[in-house]
Amino acid sequence: MKLAFEVNGERRTVETSPWKRLLDVLREDLRLTGTKEGCGEGECGACTVELDGEVVNSCLVAAGQCDGRRIVTVEGLARGGVLHAVQRQLVACGGAQCGICTPGIAVCAAHVVDRGLIAGCDDATARAKIRDLLAGNICRCTGYQLIVDAVIAAAREVAPGTEGAR
Amino acid sequence: MTAYLRPRDLDEALAARAAHPDWMVLAGATDLMVNANHRAAPTGILDLWRLAPICFVRAADGEIAIGAGATWLEVERDAAVCTHLAPLAAAAREIGALQIQARATLGGNVGTSSPVGDSLPVLLALDAELEVASVRGRRRVPYREWCTGYRTTRLAADELIVAAHLPLPGPTTRTVWRKVGTRRAQSISKVMGAAAITLDGDVVIDARVALGAIADRPVRIAAVEAAVRGQRLADAAHAARAAVGPAIQPIDDVRSTASYRREVAENLVARFFHGMMQRADR
Ligand SMILES: Cc1cc2nc3c(=O)[nH]c(=O)nc-3n(C[C@H](O)[C@H](O)[C@H](O)COP(=O)(O)OP(=O)(O)OC[C@H]3O[C@@H](n4cnc5c(N)ncnc54)[C@H](O)[C@@H]3O)c2cc1C
Ligand code: FES
Ligand code: FES
């Protein structure tokens, strides 16, 4: 089928099987290799992208289901060469080590921050919520603490509910 | 080459379902696309993802109707569900993690009909009815009659699930859901269950108690329901614990041993009634 959809704000078209995983369309057809495959089973979150404004595992989305939809990948987080606050803070706080989980963490964390999902929470509540919201993103390196620190720092930087501070 | 259809409305979906019974019915794809790159492509895909007429959560006439296409994220964010159907909201919050909840649908959980489907004991305990449709018409199936065996259901080859209808629990009915797994997110239940307990003061008038992961399908535990009727809550907790063991046949598998599951099921069921005791006091 001919798949026409919006990826990181650009209209893209791809000739593909409707059964192909969105993950493979992104990596192979569009050469957007920032999105990683960890498990291919929906367990690890390395392949996380936004689909119509919600975070999903791109290994569990069929290409056909993306026709006419809006996708944001890790490549779409930075604007005009400036990293998203979450990306800057993952670097600053040491929230990325080997890096395989990092694109998925960045997409999910940017979603959490930009949607204001921890807005107005005190520090302890925000930390608990971040762990809950990012529970589908497995990281074998950092022990999570530094990732949580990075999301907290990014949320402070970005005004909730705005596209903000990119 | 895999055919693909995204129907515009339910009639088109039902016509396609009747014309192509061999096509894969795909919703959030969180069951069907696991390891999809290693699996044979289907002949065709009937894509129900975001099919508007089945994507709703609607409170009306003493019930809440949840469209088969509603995601668990939509269910857990719905104010009426959180207020009146707390066990369903609780189950929704523990299905996978955020990325799964954003895609996984009620219709998919009911369609897969796994013994570990987390919403299924809730549908049993709340005495839900399923609405299914085909080109032949619509019908309602009480959820307690839906599961016919391990991952098999009463869905006919030309039918689609439209919605689940959940009657609102009465003012003296308390409801509860609890899951035991290795961790809260992304974990397949070792044992989980739900109960709807109708009280007169602290006396149990009636109870529906359902468990998952302890048989080939989600089940109501009639022996427990009978044992607690007419008992005060404190006694009901003991009676429930004693009744559940002989009534279930949990299995040994990679996730747990049968004896562990049995013990957890006993504690779980006892706690349903103990928990009510604290709430009845308040
Ligand atoms: C990492 C991970 C974690 C998970 N954790 C949990 C968990 O904690 N608890 C739990 O219960 N489940 C869990 N699941 C399983 C899955 O997410 C749920 O069963 C979910 O509700 C399936 O919904 P779906 O829309 O994605 O289904 P799909 O995969 O799209 O479909 C599943 C089945 O239902 C059928 N179907 C779907 N909609 C209809 C309809 N309207 N009419 C007829 N048939 C239909 C399909 O044909 C298919 O047979 C998990 C899955 C993954 C990958
Ligand atoms: S690769 Fe998709 S969740 Fe792991
Ligand atoms: S940084 Fe290595 S898995 Fe997270």
C-alpha cells in the first residue's frame, strides 16, 4: 500500500506492506534510525514514538494503521538545532549511558514534560509519577535515578503545557 | 501481499468481516503484533484502530458502556469510570505501561480472552454484558457466558465486539480489584481478581468473586460466593479463604508454581472481605 503520513512535521509517503512494523518503516524506509529496537515485544520501550499525541511502542504498530496519522520520533524533539530540555538534561544529569534505551526515554519523558503530566506536583509525587509513567522504558545501565533527576530538571525548565524552551 | 481496510463506519466493518472471515481483526495490536517481524503476514487486515463508532465511554441509564475500541488510557482517564467502576480503572492502570495503555483496547482484551486478561475478572464481578454485531444483526452476551475455554469465546466468525455494558453497582455494593505480579508495570499476573460485594451493615448479602490466572479462563468462584452469603465481613474473610482452595486448579508454569498461586488466591480473596471491613467502619 501507499502510506502517507506526517513524521516530525513533514509529510512522507512510503510504499510498504500494511503489516510492516512502524519501527521498520521509520528505520529502513525513512532512515530515521534514532528509534531503537530492544525487544520487539512491547516490553522495553526503546522503540517509543508519539502517534497522534500519545506515546506508543512502534514495534507494535502496523504501517497501515499510520496512514494519515501524525508521528513524532526522537529526531523530532530538537527544534532548530536546539535539543529538547529533556535531551539536554539527560546529558547533563548522566541519564544516558550505553544509550540503547535513551531515544525511547527521551520521547516518553518529553511527552510527560510537554503534556504537563507532572505539572504542579511536589517533588516526591513528581518522582513517583515519573517512575510510573516511564515504567514501560527499561534501562539496564543507569538505575533510573539519574533519568528521574533529568526529567525533574527538564520539567522545571519547561513551562507545562507549552511547546516551550526548545 | 496483505490486503488492508480501514472501514469508515461499523456497517462497512461488518460487511468486510462477513466477506473476509480469514482477515486479521486488528485494534491496538498489542497482542497481535508481538514479534510481528518473525510472524507470517496475514492475508488481510481489518483495522478497527480509532473506528469512531466503537471508541467511546458513555454513562447512561444505570450503566456505563465502553466501546470495544476504547483504549485502557481512555478508560482510566474517564471520570465516570473512576467514580463508579473503580476496579475497572484500577485494572486499566496496571495493564502494561503507558505505551501499552495508549493502544491496548477493551475489545482486544476481551477478544484475546487470555486467562491473564486483567480486565476480565472485573467484567465477571461487575456482571457485564457484551454487545456484538454482524451483518445478521446485534446481540448481547452476558460476559459470564463469553469464555468457552482457553482463549476461546462465543464470538462468531462474522462478528465484531462493539461494546461492554457495565451496570452501575448499587449504593450498598462495594467493588475491588487486585493484581499480584512480579512488578506493577509490564507484568503478567500471577493471580488477579475482582469482587462486587453487597452489604447490609457488615453482613454480606451477595457477592460476585472472580479470579484470573488460576484456570484456563477467568472464572467466578461460586463456592466462595456461597460460603460468604449471610456472613459478617470478618467471618466472610475466613469462609472465603477456606472455600477458594478446593474450588480452583492453578497451574505450574514459568511464572509461578501452583501451590504459590493457590496461597496467593486464598490471601487475595480473604483480603477482598477484610478490605471491605475497614471501609465499612469508616
Ligand atoms: C508488553 C505488554 C504488556 C501487557 N500487559 C498486559 C497486562 O498487564 N494485562 C493484560 O490484561 N494484558 C496485557 N497485555 C496484553 C494486551 O495489551 C491486552 O490484551 C490488550 O487489551 C489487547 O488489546 P489490543 O487492542 O491491543 O488488541 P489486538 O492485539 O489488536 O487484538 C487482540 C485480539 O482481539 C481481537 N479484537 C480486537 N478488537 C476486536 C473487536 N472489536 N471485535 C472482535 N475482535 C476484536 C483481535 O482480532 C485479536 O484476536 C500486554 C501486552 C504487551 C505487549
Ligand atoms: S522494541 Fe518495541 S518495546 Fe521493545
Ligand atoms: S543507558 Fe543503557 S540501557 Fe539505558
